Amino acid sequence: MEQRNIFTIIAILGGVLVLGAMSVFTVGEQQRALLFRLGEVVKSDYGPGLHFKIPLITNVRTFDARILTLEAPPERYLTAEKKNVIVDSFVKWKISDVARYYTTMGGDEERANVRLAQLIKTGLRDEFGKRTIQEVVSGEREQIMAILRTNASKQAQEFGINVVDVRIKRIDLPDEVSSSVFQRMEAERSRVAKDLRSRGAEAAERIRADADRQRTVIIAESYREAERLRGEGDAEASDIYARAFKKNPEFYAFYRSMTAYKSTFRSPADVMVVDPNSEFFKYFKNPNAR
């Protein structure tokens, strides 16, 4: 009888422990939890830690609350020029409303990825259809990603999802498009280079002409100033000579004759045909002549 009582007590304690274990659940830092009562969501705002529930009647399901990554497969999109581009992108998202996420997506991450991929694909098709190849490749990638992030975040709120970021990793051109695009880009760069060269040549000619004009003006002004200074110098020299020779005209006449003799008979081969009685030989005949 006592042994049966011991077994009964152990069974009761075991049942209590099992019920206690079924009444407790934990929510991690990186998790979101839903409490169901007979299959109906009754609570979703559980924070991290230890929580209690009614066993057998209620059950709990947890979901990953971290930022998840959707790696979209490369897709072809048409630009405004009706040219194909191959776009490789990815999406960062996380659960914002766990109850709505469960209701709309059944708590299935794969299903959520498929729905998000459809949203991003539609957004990329719309944005690329408005732009040329040059714009999407070199100019407006950041703008496209910002528009996609805003639009996808608004639409994904209906599923209890928050789109953190949308990124375009790579934009490639198909082989049949690449050569024509590169040729057009090369032609455009050549046109720009020729235009810049012509503008540079025009500016160089303008600068060169202005420099030549300034050079001519400077030389003319310098020559004018030099002639003026030379004239003033010659006038001053003549005045000095005149005042100096005026003090002794006879000496001046003698000095002029000596200078003339020196210049005339510089070489033994010099010959001069003139009347010996001329004024030129006055000081030859009579050094004291007056």
C-alpha cells in the first residue's frame, strides 16, 4: 500500500513538472513570438525573456527578428531605348509586425521572399523603363535605389515587413548590346574631346593675338620713349658742345679741322682731290692761322 502511494506521488509530481514545463516559454533577443489559443492569435507583443502560457490550450511560435537578406536572381529589364540590361540586386528586410506577418505570409520566410522579389522586380521594371542605358549605368543608380526602397517599404507594410534597404549590385549589358553602347559612348567622348580641343585652340589664338598686340604696343611705346630720351640727350649734348665751343671759337675751329684730317686721312691709300689753297688745309700751311 505504501509503495502504491509512492508511485502515485511520483506520478503526480511528474505531471506537475510536465505541466510546468509546458506553461513556460522563452523569447530570445533576436526573436518575435506569437501566442495562439486554439489556433487564434491572442498576443504578439512579447519582449525577450521568460513568459508563461496555459498548457494544452495555448501554444507559442517564434520567428527570426533579425535583418534578413533576399538575394534576387539576375533579371533582364528594358530601358527607355528598348535595350536589355541584366540587373543583379538584393533586399534587406525584417519583420515589423509579427501578427500581420503570420496572417499574410503564414510565417513562411520563403513565401515572404517570393512576395518581396515580385515587388522589387516590378519596381525595377518601372524605373528602368523610364531611363536610358547611360542614365541607369552611370548617372541615376542611387536615385533608383532610393525610389525602390521607399515604394517597397510602403507596400511591404501590408505584410508586416519593413524593407531596410534595396541595393543594385551590378548592371550588365548583354553581349549584343555592349558593343553598340561602347561605340556610342566612344563617339560621344570623341565629340566632347574635339569640342574641348576646338575651344582650347580658339582660346589659345585669342590669347596669342592679345599677347602680340600688347607686345607691339609695348615695343612702340618703348621706341617712342627711347627716341624722346635720345632727342633730349642729343639736344642737351649739342647745347653743352655749343656752350663749350663758344668760350673759344678758334680752338673749336682748330679741333674740328684736326678731327676732319683724322677722319679723311685714316689710311695711306686715301686720296683727296681738292685745291691746296682751300680752307680745308688752312692749319696745314699755317698752324697759327686765324
